[in-house]
Amino acid sequence: MTLPVILNRAGGASLSTAFLKSSIGEADPFAPHREIAWDGADAMAAGRVSFAGELKVSNFPHTETMVVVEGELTLTEAGAEPLVVGPGWGGVVGRGTEVQIQAQPGTHFVFCTAAGGASPMPGITSLSPDANFKPSATLPAEVLLGPAPECRSDNVFTDDQTQTLAGTWDSTGYHRIIRPQGKNEFMYLVAGSVKFALPDSGALTVNAGESLFVPKGTPIGWESTERVAKFYVVQAVQD
């Protein structure tokens, strides 16, 4: 049985997650600094990076979402204005992007990568807590253990080639049954707190400033009592 994978705790609290020092392919610009907690064949990988310095990448080898936990990243696409990413903010770098990456000392970020894609999708997209939220669908009644929540979303990145979407989502509090996760999903909580119920009667609580990765098929429930906002990256994968 697969389980959710915690990528960071607020304030640098210790984790039981097992991280593997490895790279995302031979051309990975963060290879010496990357620690992977989840790696799905021909799908997503997720983990953390600690990096300070400057990198110039002529052709970014994959699509990567980065959310800064500490420090500051500056992502500059050739011919474009820099995107400065501080704690609690993020950016998506599309494969094929020519980018300069600068990281202040003490910079740590969590990441989610998407493999594949036959053609490049260059560009840098900001993930902001100050999202342009629009009403989105609530949950079906048969999975709810209480009133239906009011949900909003702001999807800012779509890649049909890797079946990947990224953006910001929020909702009022709600309680949902344990059910298999329908897609791979990376989440970084911007606001609020969620108790994720597990099949063994245990629970995993995630608070603002913390992140996790939930592989497709993972049995998981949801319970929140206040507004929750999160950055998300989801990917549809074949069984």
C-alpha cells in the first residue's frame, strides 16, 4: 500500500521521510543538491533541494515546480523579467527553458518534477498565494461526511503532454471519506491545516508551510475545520 510522503515541516522540524540523494536524469542542473522522496517511473518525482549560488541552464531538461521553504530563488528566463521567489511562493520552470537560477545562502525548496513530453514548453510561471481564485466544483455528496465545501481554484500551468496541471486552490472546511487518490499530487499548504486519515486508523496532520506528495492510488481521507489553501501539481498517470 502506498502512503503520503511528507517533504517538509514548518520551522525545519525533523522528518521520518527517507530521502535518496539522486538526480532527475543526466542533465539535471540540481544533481549534486537533490534529495528525492518519491520517484515514479515515467511520471512525477518529488523531494527537496538545498542550494546556494548561480546556475545557467541553456535547456532545462524537464518541467519542475519549486516552492521555497527558506531563502530566496531568482528565476530569470532569457529575455524576460526575473521572478523572485521567497518563502511560501513558488515557480514552474517548463522543459526547454533557457534560465538563470540564483539562490541566496540558506535556500531550501521542495520540488515536484514531471517527466516526458516530446516537445519543449519553455517559460516560467509564478505560483502565488495571492491567486486569482475562481469558483470551482465541490466534492460529490457520496464522499462527504458533512456539508459540501465552497471551493475555488486558479490553474496557471497546463501541460497536455505530461498530463500535468499546477495552480492554487482553496476551500472552506470539510470532512471526506478515505478513498484512493485519483492522480499523483504534490501539495504545499499556504493556509490552514488538514488531517489526512489513513486506512490503519492513523492520521497525518499537515499545516501551513508544509508539503506532501500523494501518489495515485493512495487511500486517504481529508478533514479540515477552517479555510485551507494550497499550491497543487497533479498528474494523470496510467495504471
